[in-house]
Amino acid sequence: MTGATIWLTGLPSAGKTTIAYTLAERLRGDGHRVEVLDGDEIREFLSADLCFSREDRHTHVQRVGYVAELLASHGVKVLVPVIAPYADSREAVRKRHESEGTSYVEVHVATPVEVCSVRDVKGLYARQAAGEISGLTGVDDPYEQPWSPDLRIESQNQTVQESAAALYALITERGLT
């Protein structure tokens, strides 16, 4: 089976990880080898030495991108729900995949910050509002939206299943299923 990296970028609490795990379940049901490289888990195990400066965030994204490309090049569908706030970091990951001949799909989970702050899955928005943390992407640290992602999902307007189905349809259309 063909491997591919499906990169889901967006603000904290946008729905990236939930969509990724929902799609992973469907792909596994179809017999695909699938890995989800959750940005939080990768940060804990491969990037624990990094902070949240622009340089460290870039390094983190490059590490995740390298692992994703490696797995995808061996026939795995790799779902990557990470914030990846900077366009140049995401572009470097795309170029790595292109140079290796590995399929890459970029998905922008374009949930507005107002919706994300209400969801606040990890309590980050509340902690930022209380002054306990700073550098929250989309609030007091930049998030550079993708200008031309392969798919833009507005998760506030559809269910998780509908979001995952739209992504499944795209990768099917691209011959990746």
C-alpha cells in the first residue's frame, strides 16, 4: 500500500487530533497501516529539550516531519495533528516529502480562535487569560494560516465524522487509499 503524510495544522483545540484519530480508525478498518504522530506526544518524547521559541518550534516541526516522511516512505499512512504555526516550517516539511517522492497532504483545520477558546481542551486559553502562560499560538503568538492547503476544514460547521469523511474523500481522490 502507498504511504502518505497527512499533515493537519491549526490552532490549539481546533480539532486536529480528534479528526486524525477518527480518520485513522477508518483507514485501519480499510486495512491500511496507520500511525498518528500527535504533536503533544512527539514533543514529550522527541522534543522535550525544546521550548516554544520560533526556532524551537521550527526544530520540533522538522523532527515530526522527518519521522512522518520516514514512516510514509515505508507504506504507512501518517496522520500528523500539530499546530505548526509557521508557514516556512510547514513548507520545509512539504519540500522534504517532495524531494523523497513521498505523498504529502496539508490540511488546515481552520477553526476560529473564539471557538477554540470555548473548547479549550487542555485549558490553555484559560491559563493564558489568567496570565499563567504566554506565547499561546493564535492569541499572543502568531499562527500563519496556510494560503493554499490541500483541504480546509471548518470544524465548527461540521461534525468530526464529516470532517474525517471530507479528508478521506480527498486522499481517495488522490489515489492514496
